[in-house]
Amino acid sequence: MPTRSQLIALLLLAALAACGGDDSETPSSAATSGDEDESMTAMAKKVPKAPGTEQSQGGTPTKKPVELIKTPPVPKLAAVAPEGETNTASSWGAPETEAGTPLPPRNNAASFQAEYNAGVMADRNGAPDEAMQHYAKALQVQPDYEAAVQGTVNILLRRGTPESAVQYVDPIANKWQRNLYLQAIYADVLVRADRVDEAERVARRALSRDERFVPAILALSKASARRGRKELADSMLDQAREIDANNPEVQFMLGKKYQRDGDLANALAAYRRAVELNPDYAEARMALGIQFMASGNYNEAVEQFEATSKLVPTLVQAHLNLGDAYRAMQRWQDAKREFDKALRMQTQLPEAHYNLALMYMSAGANFPGLTLLDALDRSLTEFNTYRSQVGPKLPPGDASGTYMTDVQRQIDREKKRIEREKTKAAKDAQRAPREGAQ
């Protein structure tokens, strides 16, 4: 008698067989996935839709933050599951516990962990190239070390190069097929590279060894979502939650599901739980911060975005969102600092110029060291830079045009006011001697 999880797996496998391999019916990722698996850098390059004129706490215009990043967290550093015999047949295929190269022994006191830790610190200090060197050294000592592979993959994905991530993981994952964590990482990057058929094949290969291996089930869920198979993706996610509700990525993906369905309260709770389970989960912190921004809880949003920018200081979108949160709190100089950081990382960044334009428009004479006219002039300049960088991709009715009209109107009024004051001062200066003589 098959177990409940085996029955679920059989149903999911049948559904996958029905939808897999038919490219003619596979929608593009842009149309079906809701940018669920895009890298952080690639997302940062996207120009957001024109924001509305929602009001922040200080009465200044704000905009809904852009939904961001998708870089996987480093998996738990648990030992790879032993390659023992199984008593029940796998629902995902014939057991392959003896296939593939035997895994090298793992010494908990070995230097590969020290190299990995050095890589993490280098990445958090804004030196990703140095980090990858440390991860490579860790793999020289422990060739199947999944955490070092994941660390390198994270950096490659942040740079917007999923194909490079695939090329990097492919030989490692194929050599060490018994390491199921490596198979899940490989399947994940294949999804990001829109190689969904291959991703499903790799994930199923891992599940043929252990049908309850949650990271592989999640990879299949992502692949189904990329195909636009929402119900199948949700079913797999539910199966993963049933097996391990305390997996941080399970909670993160549940948060995305709730958010997609408009259940923002449960989305917030799921993102918060993901962060509790893994405080270093930068992607979950970003999602949590976005939810706080949307609800007007700017203090909490700042806390999450600040933590993210420390975890991944080279992440452009982290600085953009943090600057946006500071702007909503009228912390003008802090906001400008973060926008400037983003622009130093990526000079062609229309969204940063848009945010700066909103900041100067909102701050006006309250921006330290600027007059109202100075601030408005800078706002107009930033809007023009934004529009020139977007170029022909600027959507019709983009809100920047309305903002620019309003800013120009304020500039004209301020110039007239200054001119009136000058005229009045001149008249007062001429009248003063005459009145003194009388």
C-alpha cells in the first residue's frame, strides 16, 4: 500500500508528464512566471511602471516599491543524506542510490568550512570576486561542498547571468549526482535560465533517490510556475510544506503564493517566518520589507532593507529600496546616500534618477543646504535623466511627465515670488532715504 506522500508524488508525476516536453504550449517566462526566478541584478535593471501619487506619512508623494530579487539562500550546512538502501519504491522512478560517483568523505574540522566562511565575509564586505576565490578553494578541499557552490551561484545570479550559473554548476552536479543539494541547486538555476525541461529532469533524478527531499520538490514547483501551471506548482509547494514546514524557502514561497492571491496578512507572516528560520535569507528580508512599505510601516521596512544591504552590499536593488524607505520617512540625506551608492554600482539606472527626482520634489527647501528653487531644479534634472535613460521604452502616460509639469509650475511660481521680493526690496530701499529726510 503506497503512503500518502507517494500517492501525492504519483499524481504530481503524472501531471508533470502531461505538461513536460511540449514547447509549443510553454509560455515564455515573462508571461507566466511573474519574474519569480529572475536574478537580483536583472531585476534592478528593469524600469518600474510609473508610480501613482500615494501619500507618505509626511504628505509627500511616494511610490509602491518594485518587487525584487530572487537569489536562493545558502542551504543549511547539513551533511548529505546517507546513500542507503530503501525499502519502498520511489514514486519518482527507480532508486539510483548506487548510481554516480561515490561522495568524498566529509571532515567537519576540515579547512573547506573556513574557506567558505571567509567567502561569506568577503561577499558581505562587497568583494564578490574575492568571495568566489574562497569558495573555489573550499571546493578544492571538499569537491561536493554544496554551500560553496551555492555561494558562487548567488553571485553569478546577482550579476544577471543565469547561463553562467548553469555552466558553473553543470559539471559539479553531474559528477556528484549523489549530493541531492547540488541537484536542487542545479535544477533551480536551470529554471532561472528558462531550461525548464532540464530542470524537471534533474529534480526528478534527485527525487528518485529521496522522494521527500524538499529542495528538489521546490525546484519542481518553480519549474511548474515558470510553465504557468499554477495549480501544479501550488500542489508541490503544499507537499513540501507537509514534509518540512520549517524549511525557510518553503515559507518564502508560501509568502509569494499568499501575496499573489492577495492574502497579504499571511504573506507577511510567511516572510517573517522565513527570516526567523534563516536570518541571513536576504531575499526573504527584501520581500518582508516590501510588504512593510506597502502597509506604510516605514520603520520596519528600513530595518529589513538595512539588513539586506549588509548581507549583500553589492545588491543594487537593496540600496534603491532602502533609499525609497528613507525618502518616505523624510530622511533626505540618508535617501540620497543610498541612491548615490546604487548609481555608483550601475550608472545606467533610470529608477535611481526617478527616486532622486521624487526626493528633491518632496524635500524642497527642507533638503539640507538647498533652497526651494535649487531642489526643484535638481528634481527636474533627475526626471529628464530618467526619461532619457528609458528612451523609447518609456510607457505612454508615464507619471514622470505629470510630475515634471508640476515641478516646472512650482519653479515658475518660485521665480516670480523671488522677483517680487527683489522688486519690493528695491522699492523699500529707495523709499527709506526719502522717509528719513522727512
